[in-house]
Amino acid sequence: VQLQASGGGLVQAGGSLRLSCTASGRTLSSYAMGWFRQAPGKEREFVAAITRVGRRTLYADSVKGRFTISRDNAKNTVSLQMNSLQPEDTAVYFCAGRSSVTGAYYITANEYTYWGQGTQVTVSS
């Protein structure tokens, strides 16, 4: 499956962005999905995860209450709604997926098989 992330950009602190991850090649309904981010000089970190049918979600403490992950399997898309953005949210954001036959989500990068190319999010103060 090929993943394409989009929706990044430049926004002022307190603003919002909505990232999208669109899949091609296979239907996303068999994949648990996640979002990660990587700031300059830092390791890639977990942001949010969602089970393959979207019944359960999990968030990093740093984004809980501000970000919302969702999916539309009919449109082969996973989204990340980001509100109340702060300068520390500045990073390249990646979507990731892995095949799943259970209602599990995954929070470490090495658990994911497929990655999108990343989309830059910059939050100015």
C-alpha cells in the first residue's frame, strides 16, 4: 500500500490544520494507522493511533485534547485534526500503517510497515 500525506503548512500559534493520509494500492480497512512526527534534531515520536475500523484511538500526552485522529475507510483516508497548535508542534508529520486482524493500535514506529512521505507543519509564535 502507498500512503500519501498532505495538509501541512504554516500556521500561527493557536491555529488549526487538518492532515490527511490517502492510501492507494489496497484498502485501508485492513490496516491499523498512526501518525508520527519528527522535529529537527529529534527522534521520530508517536502522535496518535487508530484501530483498523476506528473504534479505538490513542494519543500522545503532548497532543491529547488538541488533536483528533479519524478515518474513513470508504474513502481510504485517515485524518489528523490539529487544534490549538503550538510552536513545539512544528515537525514533519508522517502517517503510517500496518496490517491488522485484531482491534489493536500500535504506538512505536518499528511496529509499522508502511509510511507516507511526510508533510511539514510549522507553527509560528
